[in-house]
Amino acid sequence: MSYEIEDCPKPVIKAVKRAGGEQAKQWAAEMIRADEVGYICDAELEKLTQAK
């Protein structure tokens, strides 16, 4: 079931990644903090927070 949930935000994460910049890092960090489950797209969001 979690895989089905993860499919929903992936297009948004890809778009934010393409936009890049400091705002993308901040957005990803906020998404991680807001994730009450603790694992929804965690790898993708973590990579985005550490992007150059």
C-alpha cells in the first residue's frame, strides 16, 4: 500500500528537483518533517535536500 501512496508525490518531487535551488532543498526538508508516517518518498526527498 505504501508504494501506491509514494507514486502520488513523485511527479511533484521531480518537478521541484528540476526547478532546483535553495527553495527546493527547503521544500524537501519541510516534506520530510511533515511526513507523519516517516517513510513516504524518504530517499528521494533526502537526496533533494542534499542536492547542489
